[in-house]
Amino acid sequence: MNNEQLVADYAVTRSPASLDQIVRDNQRLLHHVLKRFATADEPYEDLLQVANLGLIKAVQRFDPSKGVRFSTYAVPLIEGEVRHHLRDSLLLRQPRWVKRVYREIEEAVGVLTRRLDRPPQLSEIAAELNISEAGILEVLNVYARIDLQGLPGSYTDGGDRPVVDAAEVHSLHLASFSLPIEDRITLYDALDRLSAFERKLIYLLFFREFTQHEVAAALGLTQKKVSRESIKALARLKQVMTRRVF
């Protein structure tokens, strides 16, 4: 059977053997699609695996009765799968604080839209979050560039990764019982340099405000062990901090 017949047969039988044959027969199509992402800063074998996932999704969703060639239907799905993978990869390379601030911006936009019954202005978002307008734009622009780099043909420079200029992100004014955004950035960057266990301890003790007994129960440790390890984690945090924030 040719490719179109195999796809039509799979639509009826859902035969694993037919699916395997379709995947083998369409590798040239995947290589053709991946030429559009030739300058992406990702190993080719990784992109090929992602493209194969997109191909399988296309086979599973294809409806031969629509009168469309399978390749015509599959190419956009394969491209989309690769594009989403590349975007997620770029997002994962962003510092933890950038993702936190972006989530805060999204949440503030939702709150203000409901409160004002209209989309908020930049100045209103800045006032809501106590973050400079330039800082908010810096974070939003980086995410916009990440979206753009997820498009085929946009990888003109594989090493040109979007980066937030932290110097642009600062508080509008001091607020009681709240660290300025500059200090939070310093803190989050330092936390990223700790081990996963150290971050978990500090998160539970100081962000969630668990007692040492509660942390011990959550992590399957003794209270004495939590006490000792939290002292070590705080000492390590102080060591990696680039400046004092509290």
C-alpha cells in the first residue's frame, strides 16, 4: 500500500503495524520540515523526535474523508509541534524570577480587567505590582521575542537568546512587609544556585511558613534533621547572595 492507503487503513483499523509503517515511510517529510528550523539552537536528533511526535498526532487525527492529502494536513501539525518545543525550551532557560514576574503580570492584568471592566494601561499594571513600567515592558518584550523565535524561519542567529535586563526591573516605591522587586530578583537568583533539597526546605519554612515539625512530616525527616539542614541551607544562601537584602 502507498502512503495515502496506509493512512486510510489506519483511520479504520488503528493498527499499530500500520502506524509504524507510516512513521517509517514519512521520515523524508520530517527532514524536509526540519530544514525550516536549521539554525535553531537544539540538537537535530531532539528536533527529529519532536517532529515524529507531531507526525504520529497527525496520523491519529487525520480524516481521509475530507479529501485532503495527508502530507498537506501533517506538515502544519509537525511544524507546530517543533515550534512549541522550541518555545518551551527558550522559556526553560529564563531565570526563575523572570517566570515569577511574568505570572504576576498576567494575574494583575486579569484582576485589573475585572476591576476596571477594560484592559488596564501599563501605568495601572505598574502601580498594581509596584514594578517600574520599564521593568514590566522588559519582561513582556522578552516573552514576545520568545514567541517570535518559535516561528519557522525566525532562527537567524541560534545564539541570540532573549534575556531580561534585570537593571530595568525595579520597584516604584518601598512597601511595608514586602521586599522590593530588585531584592526579590537577587533572592530568587540565589535560590536557583542551591540544591533542590535546600530550595525545598527554604520554600516550605519561609515561603509556606511551615513549622519544622510540619516540614519533617512532609519530607519524611526528623525535626532535628530539618533544623540542622535548614541552618546549612540558609548559610549556603547567604554565601551565594550577591548583596544583602534582609
